[in-house]
Amino acid sequence: MKRILHISFMVILFSGTVFLLAFTEQEYHRKTYRDFRIDVLNASEMAMITSDEIKELIVKNFGEIEGSAITGIDLNKLESYVSGNPYVSSCEVFQTIGGGLILKTRVRAPLVRIINEDGKQFYLDYTGCAMPLNPDRPSHVLIANGRIRDHFVSLDKSERPLSAFPDSSVLHQVYPIAYHISADEFLRSFIDQIYVKENMEIELVPKIGSQTIIFGSAVDAREKLENLKTFYREVMSNMDWNVYKSINLKYKNQVVCSKYMQYEQN
């Protein structure tokens, strides 16, 4: 008798479990997303894409998320789609218990605009990745031009890390100089252009003054820029900024200046 009761109990328990799972499955298929949110973790005015623009692209390719069936959205596909945008550096998608969908992203911001010798243009971002221009979002950043032979070549994400460029690429010189200029408020507002000469040495073009700043290579870039900043603040602040024809930073711990002829005669 006890054995029969035990078997009956197990049958009822199993049937109940199956029913509950079937009911839960039906409920899950009926569920829709109540909310859809995109969080850009490193949003800035310089970013090449905004959360609204990302959402617009998603709606175009996946339809409206809010109100759509939870089972109707392939989250892996959604994540891959957003991650594949050249202006997005990373993306993760999360479902919430309350029926929400959250997309957390990090986006790319341009550091320097590269104009190669053929007039082709692309950006290097703060991590050194090359990315295409965005015609809908022009960015006013430092420009590097001159004897730059490198071309932008699209990879799997329409981007190209700096490590993918050959060791001989002058971009390995341009990037650290641009990075340190951008990191300093004075230099960022003062330096307008990085120019690569025929001999692959680098010059900086200031926004104020007519002098040429001879930089040489990117070796000791931060130290050279600190010397330049100190020179302008402590020396040039008390004199005519057009006195010097050139300011040479090539030599370690030195700032060597050359005057225009009329100043040398006075």
C-alpha cells in the first residue's frame, strides 16, 4: 500500500512539475520588453556616436525593442551588431528581472585626424585604433599630415589597431605626440598640427606665432612637450611671439631657438 501511495505521489509530483514548466514556458513566450536603455559608459562631446544614434541603428535593424517579444530578439546577434560598429569599442547586453533590456557600451573618441599624402583621411582614437571619418559628426581635433603613407584599411570592425601598422609607420611616432598634447590643456589649445617632413622628422605647428617647432622623433615626447610648455610660459610670455623663427626640441633637456634676421640685427 505504501509503495502504491509513493508511486502515486511521484506521478502527481512529476505531472505538476511538467505542467508548471509548460505554464512558465508559455508565460515566457508571452512576455515583452517593458523598457530598453542604452548606457554609454564613457560618453563625451568628442564621441563619434551617441546613445540616440546607436538606438536608431538598432531600431532600423531589429525593430522597436520596447513592446517586442523577449523571445523575438537574438541578444547575441544584437550584441555583435553593436560591437561591430566602428565607433563602438565594446558592448554588453543584459536582461533585467522586470522585463527590461540594458545595453552597456563604450564608444570611441578621436584623438588625431590623419591626412595622408594622397589626401585620404581617418582618425586615430585614444587607444591607437584607426577608424573612418563620420560625415554626420565632424570632429575638431589635432591634425597630422605631410609625409604619411599609411592608408586606412578596414578590418573586421572597420577599424585597425596601431599594432597592425608596420613598425616603419610614422603613425607610431604621431600617436604618442598627439596623446600627450591632448592630455595637457595648454598644449591642446596651443598646438594645431603635427607635420611629418620628407625625412620623417616631425614638426609642430602652433595656433599662435609664426615659428616652426622642430620636434624630431617621438622619443621622450612627454619630456619635450613639457620643455616646450615651460619655455612658452616662462620665456615667450614676456616677449613678441614672432621673434623666433624656430624652436628646436630635438636635443635632450634643451630648447634651442633661432631668431628671424631683423631681430638678430637689432
